Amino acid sequence: MRFPERVYTAEEVKKALELIRKGHKHNLEVNGSPDFRNKMEEALELIKTAEYYDFLRTYIRQIQEIDGLSQLREAEVAIWANKYAVADPIEAAGFIIQKVQQMKDFVEGRLYYETAEVRAVKKRIEFLETLRDRSKDQAVKKECEENLKRWTEPTFP
């Protein structure tokens, strides 16, 4: 059984979930300009350092450079990202993991509203903590700490 080209209809979602539960992993494809691909490779290396690469490959098949707004494209099993989303590798890696969690929720039929964004942000925070703890690079550790402060401090006083 092949992974569906699109994951949109109830039948396609069911088939995708069945394959994921059997251990399916996508051959991740990164498409875009050479600069975009280089920046994305830096982010993917961080994702590998934190040991989240299999999580990414389970739910996402493609990361595509676009000129518009960065977003998850559930039906395409893809993340669309603009050049600003990948400018900082740690921010890019966190963004990717957040979108992977949203795709996981989509395939598992979890509701988008109310707690979905909270789950995705929690996954991003978990990723940043793991990257900080697993990286041997002091600059990465420091930037993870700075990112964690931004993602965990209260928005409103």
C-alpha cells in the first residue's frame, strides 16, 4: 500500500494513519533556491541532533520554499516556508517541529481549535529543551535558552 498523494478525504486520512502506524517514513524532499536549501539543511541538522528527524519524516514528505506566508499544507503533507522562516536555523527547526505536530494532530483527527495550537507550541518547547540538552555547541545551547524564554514567558503582564 502506497502513501496517498493527498491527505484530504476521510479515506485518504485513514489510509495515511494506517501506514504511519505501520512505521511509514517519507523520503523528505526540500525544494527551493540553493540558499533556502542550505538554510533548511542547517535546520534539519539541528532536528537530527535533537533526534526528531524520524518524527518529521513520519508526518511530512516535503518542505517547499514559497514567496507567501509560511504554513502547513495538510492535504499535501508539506510545509511551505518563505526565506524569512528559515533565516535562523533554530527558529526554523522549531517552526518545522511545530508544524509536524499540527500534521500529526490532523492525521489523528484531533480538533484544530482550542488546544491544537497549545499542543504544537508545547512540542516546539519540548524540541528546544531537547536540542539544548543534546547539542554540544555552546552557541546553540545559548540560543535555545533565549528561544525558550521567548516561548515560555507570559505574553500579557
